[in-house]
Amino acid sequence: MPQIFGYEVTSDEASSLLSALFDSPISFLDTSNGYSDGRSEERIGQALARRGGPPGGFVLATKVDGHDGDFSAQRVRASIEESSRRLGMQCFPLLYLHDPEYYPDEDFFGPDGAVAALTAAREAGRARHLGIATGSIELAHRFLDTGEFEVLLMHSRYTLVDRSADELYDRAAAEGIGIVNAAVLGAGVLSRPHQSHSLYGYLPIRDDVLQAARRMDVIAQTEGIPLSSLAIQFSVRDPRISSTAIGLSQERRIAQTLEGLRVEVPQRVWDQIEALVPPPESWLH
């Protein structure tokens, strides 16, 4: 997403990153049909082919995406076939319905809708588990109400500076639904807060959110702890959350991330961070 992050990732960089990732302790990789118009899946599929498949116990998740305003059952089936061809997989360990909020006129829940197409794919052995991946808390509740989804992925709404998804996560945890908490670095806001940032959660960033991140970084620097480590640990330490999804574009970031998880964070630091969380009216919701 160079339009978001300001740089491209070459094929060689992606190949090195994926090779190192599959040899690391990390056992979960998240992608989507629509990421970079399919190039993400293509690169992952090539890496899997070179090594003869994923490591044992590895979970690869992808997502069905709408296209050109279409998120019908037919589009879901087409998305599955496209992803299957790119990744070289006939059955996905985890398959999400992705970003339904961008299709407000689509009937996802009808007998010929996207949800029905996804459940049919699971019954046909094309997916072992189904998930809903969205930035809309209201829609997340509606999809969970169907009882068909076993995993919830929410991005940008449970981080050091935003707690919008807290009640939703309570519900999911109580119902035994796996929670994947994504974008905990806020597209760089919570790893490089003193740089210029115009977006948080793909929306214009509020000044009080950016200022809170910068004040949190002062605390982190005083303690000698990278703010990014605090941001990731904030998610990982929550017992409701099954997995934390972050973006990695360079091989060296694997070791940095794992090292950041081992950093001991005193409780006083968490208390100081908590005191700086922006008020609910500043959250994305």
C-alpha cells in the first residue's frame, strides 16, 4: 500500500521476508484477495511453492473481497478461486469476509448473499473456519449475530490510543469467537509518532490522537522501551485476543518484533499510558 505507507516492497524483499518468516516462531500469516490487486497472495503462493507448503501448524488466513462494486455470492465464489490459484491451496485454514462496510447496498445476509456463499464454501471443504474482517463495529455485531463466523478481525479500534472495540471484544470472547486484533501500530502512528501523519485507521487523524501518541512516546523513551513494543504488547497481553496482526515489510523487522515482545514493561508504565488515552469521542467507533 504505497499510497498509505509511502514506499513499495520489491519481489526480492518480499521473498526474503517470507522465507525468514516461515523459519521463525511466528505461525500465523494474514493476507487478502484484494491486497495490491492480488500481488500479496501471488508472492506468498510463490514462497509456499518454493518450500513445498507451509510449516507444520502454520495458519494462513486470506479474505474474500468485493470487486468493482460487487460483493455478491458470485463474487465470493470468484474471489475464492482467484485466491486458491494464487496461493496454491484448495482449502484455506481461515477465510474472512473482508470490509463489507464499503458495500452499503449489498444484501450480505440474504439466501443468495455473500454469507450464504461463504458457508457453502466451508461445507464444500474450501475453508475450515470463517471469519469477519471489518472496521465497522456495528457490522461486526450483525455478522456475529448470524452464528456462522468463528473469528473476528478488527483493525485500528483496540490500540494504545483507541478502545472502540472493547465491548465488542467482550462479546466475542464470551461467545468463544477468536479475536484477531490488527493494525495496532496505527500505520506508523504508534511506531514513529513524531513523523508527519495524516491518517489513522485509514481516516484523517485527530490531533488529540496524534498528540497522545507523542506523549506516550516520551514515556516509552524515558523507560528505554520502543513505543512500537508497547503497542504490540498492549494487544498481546490481553487474554481475549487470540492473535495480533501487524504489517512487516522487511526481514529485520521479524527479529525486532520478537525482541520487543520480550521487553519487560513495568506496571507503572502501563498506568502512565492509560492516563493518556484520548477520550471516547476521539475514537473511531
